[in-house]
Amino acid sequence: MISKFTAKAAALALSACLLVSGASFGSQSAFAATVEKAQTAVTEEPATEPVTQEPTTQEPATEPVTQEPTTQEPATEPVTQEPTTQEPATEPVTQEPTTQEPATEPFTEEPTTQEPTTQPATTEPVKPKPKPIKLSATSLKLAAGATAKLKVVNATAKKWVSSKKSVAAVKNGRVYAIKKGTATVTVKLTNGKTLTCKVKVTSNPTITVGGKKFKAGSTYTVKKGGRLVVALKGRISAIRNVYSSTVGGVARVVSKNTAEKVVIKGFKKGNATVTVTFNGVAFKIKIKVV
């Protein structure tokens, strides 16, 4: 098959020959017609050949076009692989709750650890137990003349009272043992409550007259202007002595009312009864002044 370029070259060569030999043709018109035919023939032949060759040249161009979709198929596969890659991503999401389950267990253990902490907080710091309100002693044993101090713990005393003042007296919490017997000391608090203490006095107060044990009903002789000493045993210093005489002009006490040794003086002859009272207990002493 003659190529397009070969046909053109042949046509040009033919034209050149015809021009050279133009004189041999009968006329110029005949020459021109001959040249036209030659060019037409030459021009049409190569025009047909290239048209046939152009589709042939396009076939390789079609193959790359066919290959482009082929190249896209692998691109489609990665797209298919993306969901496959996401499946493992879904599994970690499932594992996150699994990781939280152990985290829940420590939270369950924390309340268990706080239980011992809550008990002391409720018992002592948050709501401490009220301190017990009481007396320093709930019972006492005292000899006549002895004293003891009662104190209220964790409260304030308002009033003190003795059930038997002749046995045990009380003043501002101070208990005085007077004579043998039992008594109950009660204290009323400012909060309205009361506390008690049982007091037992184990002995009686006694006196000696002229250095000898006192005998009730006996008569003691004193010279005019003389003195008779009476010693008091078991006396409560807080209680003042009280003295009296039936005939003060005959005999009477000349001592202070705080004395532990009381002096009876005879002023003139006669008889009199001198009473010495201490701890609330009265002793009647018969006196004869000679």
C-alpha cells in the first residue's frame, strides 16, 4: 500500500515532467487538463488510504481506554477492603465495655472500704456519744465528824438535799457526817435531772467531861469560880456549836461556838443544866456548883 507521502511525491514528480514536456501537447488547455487529472488521481488515492489507516491507528488508542477500567478494578477492591478494615475497629469498641467492667469492680469495693470509715464517723466525730452525767461517788461511808465532797460530772448542780439532816447534812455538795445512820443525798441538776448518793454514818459524835466519858443523867460538880472542860469528838467544823443553861447565873459555857473544847464555869452555888449542841446533837450536862 502506497503511503500518503509517497503518493504526493509521485504527483509532484509527474507534474514536473508534464511541465517540461508541455510543449509536446497540442495546447495549453490539454496540458492543464492532463495535469489536473494527474493531480486528482494522485490526490484521491492517498486520501482513501489515510482514511483506512486512521482507524487502524486508533485501535491502539482504544486499548488504553480499555485498560483504564481495568486499572480501576483494583481501585474498587480497596474500597471493598475499607469496610473490612472497619470490622476490627468495631471489635475495639466491643472491648471498651469489657475494659470498663473491671473499672466497675473497684467502684464496688470503694463502698466496702468506706463502711469502716463511716462507723467511726457516725459514732464519734459526727455524732459523739454524750458524756455520762454522774456524781463523783454514788455511796459514802463516814464516821461522825467526817466530811466528803460530791461533784457532778458533765453537768451543773442546782440544789442539794439530804433525806435525813440529823444523820448527814449537805451544803454545796459537801456532806457532813453527824451521827450514826443512813441518809440519801440528792442533787437536782440545771437540766432537770437528779442524781443521788447513799451516805452511811458509822458512828455517833461523843463528848468527854473532865477527861472522862460522858454519862447521860450524871451530875458533875464544879467549884464556884471553877471550870469544867468538855471535849467534843466528831465535831463538824462547818456547824457552829450551840450552848444553853437553865440557870446561867449558876453555871454556863464561856467558850466560843467554834471551840472543840468547851469550858463550863461555875458562878455561884446551885444547880443548873448546861446543854452543849454540836453536829446538831445535843448533850445535856447536869452541873452542881459548890
